[in-house]
Amino acid sequence: MNDDQPRVLAFQGHQGAYSHLSCTKVFPDMPTLACLTFADTMATVERGEADIAMIPVENSTAGRVEEIYRQLPQTSLYIIGEHFEPVNHCLLAIRGSQLKHIKTVGSHPQALAQCTKHLHQLGISPQATLDTAGAALEVTQRQDPSHGAIASSLAAQLYDLAIVQENFQDVDGNTTRFLILSREHQIPARAANKKYITSFLFTVRNIPSALYKAMGGFATNSVNLVKLESYTPGGRMVATQFHVDCEAHPEDPNMILAMDELSYFAKDIRLLGTYAASPYRDRE
């Protein structure tokens, strides 16, 4: 990002979405730009209308955001950072409404999945929306005491809604991991006693032991893999593409050896980014 130009941070959803909340936590002084979809958010950065994007990729309760892992191989953006955001889902409704009045709630499918047990116990029907804050906005617009939303406390504040119940998620410690994406490929200088995550893609042929051989160098060189996702690129079941996150810097001697061995058994290796590991990983 050029220091002489205004910096803009793009996110998916309405003001008050958890992506917006994460933006305010990591970059409190940076102007934000709300986008309709994840694809729009990434494209906004690719076109230069925003400098970086805050994108959720996985949740400790509901698992990965499948759409993001599917789109990462298609984007030209690079990962320059990560952020773990503790999620406090709030059940919101118009002022004056009580829990016994609520029959339906709207929210993003990921948020609904994180509250499935509570919704079932209360007999509340879930309704999927594009994002959590958009569901909160709809509650304000409808002014229906029987309809609520699962969203953040920030959304309640922005859309003048009552928080009927806090910590509505099924599991304590519910956390979402976000990636920070940029057009620029920024590999941080390697520093001693600092942890890094390196993310990359590679493709193997659809033959026995292909993945085992490709990953063998990471095991023998003691490089820890913390994420492995698979794809079938181009809609053809003849090759498999993998997304890998590992705890290493590209200049680490063991990482150099592991990547060298990977090159013998894989093709189309593409570095997505190297970035400082979040302090949250040490807490876990």
C-alpha cells in the first residue's frame, strides 16, 4: 500500500457484520468499504478500489467457509496477515420484544450453524441471509416482534435493536479466523524467535500415494502443517489441488528442504503468502 494514498479496507456484509468488527479491531483508523459478496470484496481489492480485504475462512464451531477456500485459487491476491476474532453471537429483536415472542431468526448460514442447538431447543426457525448485520437491518425494517437476528452487539448498536440474549452460540470459545488479503506480495523479513505461517497451493496427479509423497518432505524436515484443504480444479476429476498452511518462513532451512522435495512430486506450486502467526495460536 502506498503511504501517499488513502488506505481502504474492504469486507463482506453490512456495517456491523463480524468482518466489520474485525476490521475495527485490527485497523481501527482505516476507512472501510462494505461489499455485497466475498467475490465482490476480493475483486474490489484486485481493481484497486480498496487496498486490503478482511475475509473469514474458518470457525472453531462450524468449520471452514467453503466458498473462500474455493475462491482463493482463483484470486490474484496474497495473504499478508491473519486475525482470530472471538465470536459473541447475540440474539437481537426490536425493542419491547421478548424471547418468548421470537419465532424466526435470520443470519448468515455460518452463524446459524454455530447456534443450531439453541435454536432447536427454543423452537425458533432459522432463515439464511447474506450476512449477520444484514439480518439485523432487516429486523429493524420489518418491526416484527416475532422475527429476530443473530448478529454482533455492534449490529445491535448500529440498528437500534435490543439484545435479547448474549452468548447465543452453542459452544464457548467460538472463534473465527480471518485472512487479510492484498494485491502486493509482502514477505516479511525473517526474524529469530518469531513464528510465521506460509500458505501455498499445489497440484498432484490422481495416482496412488501422490499426496503422501508430496507431503513427505514436511514430515522428514519437521515442518508442522496446520491446514490442508483439497479441490478438484476445472471441474475435472483427474487431478487434485491442495491448500496448505504450515508453521514456517520460506527462508527457514527446513522449509527450503521441504519445498524442494515437494517440487519433485507436485506441480503448479503457488505461494499465497507468508505472514506473522497470530498470538492467538499460542493461546490455543
